[in-house]
Amino acid sequence: MPAEIGRLTRRSEFLRVARGRRKWAAPGLVLQARGSPGDTAAQDAPFRVGFTASRKVGGAVERNRAKRRLRAVVRAVMPELAAPGHDYVVIARGATLTREFAALKDDLRAALARLRVRKSDVAVDVNGDVVDDVKDDVEAKRQGDKAANGSGD
């Protein structure tokens, strides 16, 4: 059963995600992401997604078509990859209208991986705090262990 997809609808929600300063631009779209606060109740909440297209994309018809394509891509990719309790903003680009659908899906997957906001990248530690960069934390621990053991590699 696919995960429930929440929607961002208020300008303040979009601005909060933008303030998170985590974004990745791919040829077909731009993805912004922001993790939820550290409480575990938020981690049980579904992820939320907002869509936007500026006038650079085209007139109203083109902007609406671009947003429809992005909604379809999100429905196809995000339920299996998106981290619960996170907010995402997907921004249309000029190439969104002409890019192949499979390439758009690859763009979204690549953006999720690059920002490390996939289910596999986000974990909750023993205190219930969200640990976004699990791989970075593991690497830092390894470096600390090497320094404590006196090995210089």
C-alpha cells in the first residue's frame, strides 16, 4: 500500500522548506527538502510535498502541465523513497515540459539521494532525535575510533 502523501499549501510552509537551504537542481526539476523537528510523533506523520512553477516555465497552461507532470512523478517515486515526516518542494523548470517521464523520475531519485532525504538515509537515534546524515555520523565515529586507537589511516 502506498504511503499517504500530504500537501504543502500555505506560503509559510513553502518558505520554511526554503529556509532549510537543502536543495538540488536537476535538469527537469529542483527539489528542496526540510526534515521535521526531532520529536518521534512527527516521524510517524506522512511526508508532505508542495509544487510550484514560475512564469519562466511558460504561460498558465504550460505551468499547469508542468505541475501535473511533477505530481505524477512524485506519486511514482516518493512513496517508496521519501522519508516520513519530511517536507519537500518540487519546482518545475523549463525542461520539465519536454523531458521524458523516465528521465524526470531519475532526476527526482537523484535529487533525493543527493540531499540524503530518502527513507534509507534518515534514522532516529535512541533519544528519538532525527539523524539526517546517518552515513556522515558513521564516518565521523570511525574517524574518532581510529584517532583513539592511534592508527593513522
